[in-house]
Amino acid sequence: MKTKSLFNLLMITVSLACNAQMRIHVINVGQGCATLVEFPCAAILIDTGGESNAYFDSSASLQSYLEEFFIQRPDLQNTFECVYLTHPHIDHTRGVSVIVQPPYKIKNIVTDGIENGSGGSQQKQLHKLAQDSEENSNPADNIGLEAVVTDEIGNTGFTNEKIDAVNCSRINPEITVLWGTSVTNTGWAAEEFKDANNHSLVIKIKYGESTFLVTGDLEEAALKDMIRKYNGSSVLDSDVYMVGHHGSINGTTQSLLDAVTPKIALIGAGDVGRKVYWTAWQYGHPRKEILQMLQQILTATRTPFHVQAGIKGTRNRTTENFEDYIIRKGIYCTAWDDTIVLETSGDKMWKLVDPTTTPMLLLQDTDAVLPILNLNTASVAQLEALPGIGSTKANAIFNYRQTHGNFTAVEQLDDVSGIGPATIDLVRPYVKI
């Protein structure tokens, strides 16, 4: 991924008075989900992927993406305000081992509380991380933990300081959980109640007037109850829908789409060319029927192109059948598009951002504080984030340092090509020797 200056897109002033944006990063973790949501003042992570076989390593993919992301957002200091695991299946929890290691810091954890299933050990690992943090004598190091129970969720959803841990100044996002573990069986079949998919967290993020809905792997029995729970309200209504269960036939219903009325759909699924077990090829994801339903209701469009759509079920681990299908509406899938990044300014308008050519957001929160950088150790990417610097000046500083040795005073920046007293005054509060 190329690192370029944000100054190609906008000018940053000392007050950082610019549009405050949110970005949704659907990271390509193959057959699985890992969604990074970026705010002007924070980042959260929903699920950690993903697929693992001789052809694809989702944990390596996740780690690489997060490393690059935090290089371009040094103000976040490798911190997740919250990590949410929708449910304990391995295609959603495999990357936990990545994020519990340095340099990453987790402030809050939200799960459905279940510790069995193919990804149960990873979910348990996160729970233990929070529990162990309480044994530290410094309460500032404590990690908040919330296990959400559906029976305790009201008719507008459930939130608290752990679920909604993000507090930005210009546009403060609202993060709400709409579904979790169901303690009471409302009439589901025994297998449906046993299935961890039906106890997935459902998360809604509201940023200004823009909205994003994640339903995990919730299946038809639970979807029916959730739709009934919020019937007659706009709770489920969302601009962007993270398609349930990777586009499986049982993860999206017409009733759900009628309640959500999405403009854009995002799918986390793997490349069908990897013909081994536990892949999109095995499960037939995403299914043609779901794509057809989405194309009927989505309002956003994209240039028509051909994809492989699944037309067969998932249970017998036999060769799945796919057929050519043309996408015309705003359906984006990691199987076709690689990592997907959507951006909004909170005005219900969304645009697709190419992560390979457009830098991640740098600090844009008016009340946030840039980290103090050491001029003698800061990377080019970190220098670029300073007010008034950008790519050219950052490289000039780096090259000067390589040629002349370490700086002995901030004023020595005046000797760097392209930098004068005005620029020095801009950066002085944010640098040290």
C-alpha cells in the first residue's frame, strides 16, 4: 500500500478545521469478516477474520492492513477504543491473536459472552484479557468488557460507555447493539437455538445522518424475532448494510431488507478460486438469490461487471456450483473488490475510496491533540501528518537528517529545503528534539 500525503486532498490548518469523516474498512480476510471503522478521533474493530489455508492467511492480511493503517494514523497510537466480536466462530475470531499483541492496545471489548464454538478459544482469550487487566494496580489500564444479552435490550437497542466508547468533538458517533445472546428461546427449533450464528451481535453505527448496520451471521429464526422487536420504528433503517453471513442464503431475508432499506451492501467473502474446505468455494458464498434481492432494493449503482455467484447449498462439503452474474447495484464484496473502504461526512452520502491510492484519514478532530514527534526519529509518514508539512517537506526533513545527522534544535528546520519560519511556527507545538 502506498503512503501519500493527505495534502493531495486537503489543507490542514493548526486548528484542524476540516470536514470530519468516518470510514468503513472491510478488510480482505478471505472467507470471514474483519471491519475497521475509522473516526476522526478513534478506531474500532468489528470481528477479526478469517480464512486460513495453504493459499491465504487472514491473520497476516489483517496484521499488514492494521500496521499500515496506524502508520497513517499515528494520533491513534495503535489503539482500538473497542473491539467487538459478533460471535465465536473462527471466521470472525481468528485474528484475535494479532490484536492482543503489542503494539496494539484495546480499551473495551464487547461480545455475546459465549465461549464455545469454533472460535470460542479466541473469544475466551479476549474475555481473559479484560479480566486480567483488572488485576493491575492501575485502574487506567482496565479494559471494559460487555457481554450483551438480547433479553435485556430495549426497543431502541442497548448502549453504554463500553459499547459506545468513541467521543469525537465535531460529529460524535452513536454506537448501539440491537441483538446479542438470547437466553430465552422464543420458539426456535433446538438446532436454531444452539447455533451461535443466531446469537450474533447486531451493531448499528450512526454518524451524523449516515448509518451502518452489521448483523454478524444472524440467521432466519433470529432475524425474524429481531425484525418483530423493532417493527414500527426506524431502528434497523441504515444506509450501508454489512450483508449477513457472508451472503449466505440464510443470512438475509426480504423482510430484513424492507426494514433496513439500504443504499449500499458490503460482503466479506473469499475468492471462489481457492478450492479447499472452509472457503467461499465450499459454501457457495455469496449466493445468487441474495445478490438478486440486493439488486432489487439497493439505490446506489456501480459500473456493471461480472462475478461468480453461488447457486448451491453448503452442507455436504462437496464442490459448490457457481455461475456468471452481473452486478449493477452498489454491492461490494472482498471476493471481487479486495479490501473495501467507504467514506462519509455524516450527510448520508457515501463514496468509495481506493485504499491503495488514497491515504487513510489523518487527524481531523478539532479537540484532539497531535502526538509530539521527535524530529530525529519520526518516520516520513509521521512527519507528513504535521501541519504545513506534507510529502515533499517530510522527505526533505528525512533526507536532511540522513545527510547532516540529528537536529540539535527545532530552528534548524530553517536549513531544510522548502521550510521557513512560517512552517516552523506551525509545527513547533508538535515536535521535539
